[in-house]
Amino acid sequence: MIDYRDDATLDVATARDLYAACSLGERRPIGDDARLTAMLAHANLTITAWDGDLLVGISRSLTDYGWTTYLADLAVRETHQRHGIGKELIRRTQAAAPQAKIVLLAAPAAVNYYPRIGMRHHASAWMLDGDEPLR
């Protein structure tokens, strides 16, 4: 039985362990404690999934609760994938800010997952890495 929580405070080691146990760990700064701590501290909507004492999933978002929720991370431990945990994390994220649309950038390994659960592709996303200057 998976327990979903919206009030869990995660320490860096617990979050790092989850990210390392799924493909998202390759795309997050899990070796940089300061950045990982900032990511966890400044998300204003975090839903977690637990199998007993083991963190098995996270939906980490930034939302204004009225217009847009940016789902920055959807991570589910590989051992727990294909059991509906990711879909439930998104459902709970949507329920927490029901007027806001959910926007996310899919990791390459998950690009086929989102259309299967009813999300639409949006062709005009733009990115600027933190160390890239505007021209």
C-alpha cells in the first residue's frame, strides 16, 4: 500500500536516493547538496509517495495555484514504476491547484509516458540554462 503525503519534509539523502533509483537522477544535480537542498526547499507544492519508510515517488512543483503549475520533477523509483504511482502523483498535484494547468518538460526516457495518461504535447517550449547569457 502506497502512502501519499503533501506534508513530508525531505532530507537531501532521501531525495538523492530516490533520484538515483530512477532515470531522472541522470538529469538532476544529485551530487551537489546545495543545489538539491535549494530544489527541495523552494518548490511550493511537493507530493511524495512512500512504501513504508521508503520514498518511492515525488512530484515537485512550482505553482501560483491559479494559472500554472510547473511540474519540475516527476520521479518514481524504477522498482515501483508501472503501478500507477506517477499518475497518482500528477492527479494529486492537479487536485492541489485545480484551476492551474500543469506544464512540464519530459525527460527523454519518459516522453512516451505523458501522452498515454492524457497530457498534450506543446511545441513551443524555450529554455535558457542558468549559466547561459541572453544575447
